[in-house]
Amino acid sequence: MNRFSTLTSDALLVLTAAIWGFAFVAQRMGMDHIGPFYFNGIRFVLGGLSLLPFVFMGQIKTFRKKGRVVQPKDLVWPGLVCGGFLFAGSSFQQVGLVYTTAGKAGFITGLYVVLVPFFNLFLRQDRTSAGSWIGAFLAVAGMFLLSVTGQMRMAWGDFLVLLCAACFAGHLLVVGRYSGQVPALPLCLAQYLVCALLSLLTAGIFEPIEMAGVRAAAIPLLYGGIMSVGVAYSLQVVGQQKSPTSHAAVILSLESVFAAVGGWLILGEVLTGRGKIGCGLILAGMLISQLYRR
């Protein structure tokens, strides 16, 4: 029975990684019809709405965390901080996807797994293990092969997605800080709404707001909002109940592989031999940084 539960959890986590990986394809396709900030704004509105039923299954006005009552006002500052990092990371990623492929973006975004231990070292919150150093070396080598051209210049889209990975690493740290203070689902809802508001405000300044583009990008928007945010998050929560965190992180790192597969199957993206080696090194670095302590 325990083995069946473990296999079920692993299957749910693999499905989560697949949904997130194919979301890169949806995000790339959406850019054919609307701007990146407008896409993100609608996507996170849909993601927030998809979480509402789960939030309202609990108490509407108060939530409990570690035996104490948490008021909705306690979510304001955590929501603003986490939502700000989420807005920065998703914006860099979405704009970067205009200039790079879904497959490359998936692997580069996954570098946040390697960056987190080094951010912890800088903040003096944790000791960086040998596995993190080895993983970082492999990831940097892979990044060079994947993104740096023969003229020793990094492609603009790849650079933006690299900034996205740094923002997502910061997001992971602040979520880890505040998740011990407030309930998870209300915090997710708060950060999604903050990200959506910032994205829509930015879109209103820099991008045309047209309903025709929204209708044309309906399928990518629904997938990116409901499937990638609402469904995948729920599957992750259920899957991690019977799976150790380090084990789950390794499975979820397959997101970058699914992004490359989705880009190849749906968008016809093809990596060069040099790019394939780079992707392999990045994936190896991510796995080593997670598996070393075990």
C-alpha cells in the first residue's frame, strides 16, 4: 500500500512537471496575439480564480496557522512581497519568450534550482554544499553552450530568461519565509492577484488592450492560467504529501525536459548539437544540486 501511494505521488508530480513544461509552449503561442504583460495579467487572474474554491472551502474571514488565527490583513505584506517577485520573474520570462524558444526557456528557467543555495550563502541562511558547487559549474557550462554565440554574445531572450530564473530563486526564498506564517492557499491567491494587477497596469501603459487578441489567444490563456497555475499547483500539493521534498524537487525539474519536448512537438523547435549538450549539462547540474545531500 505504501509503495502504491509513493508511485501515485510520483505519477502526480510527473504530471505536474509535464503541465508546467508544456505551459512554456502555451506562453510562446500566446505571444502571437497579445503582449507579454497583458498575457500574464489575464493568466494570473484565471489562476487566482481557479484557486478561489479551494480557499473558500476553509474559513472565509480567518485562517489558522500553527494554532493561531490569521486575519486576511496578515496576507497583505507577504502577498505584496511574493507577488512582486512573481511579477518580476514571470515578466522577464514572458518577454524573453518573444526572443527565444520554449525549450531553451524551460532549461534556463530551471536554473533557479541551482541559484537558491547561492542566494542562501549570500544571505548567510545556509551552507552551500559541494553538490551545489558542482551543479553550478555544470549549469554555467551548459548555459554557455546553450546561449552564448560564436561572437561571445548571449542571446537577448536567453538573458531575460536568466534574469527570470534569478527572480524565481528569490521568490522561492520569500515564499519559504512567509509560508510558515500564513496558510499556503491564501498566500498563493494573494500573490497571484498582486502579480495580475501589476501585469495589467504595465500592459495598460505599454501594450494595446484589444479583446480580439484575447479571443485569439484563448486556448493558451486558459492552459497557462487554469492548468499551469490552478490544476498543477493542486497536483503538486497532493503529490508532495507522500513524497520527500528533495525527491519531489528532482521530479519537478523534469519541467525543463517537457518544455523542450513540447517545443519540438508543437512548435517545431529544434536544438543544435551544441544546444543539446548544453541542456544536458544544465539538467545534470540541477539534479546533482538536489541529489547530493541524499
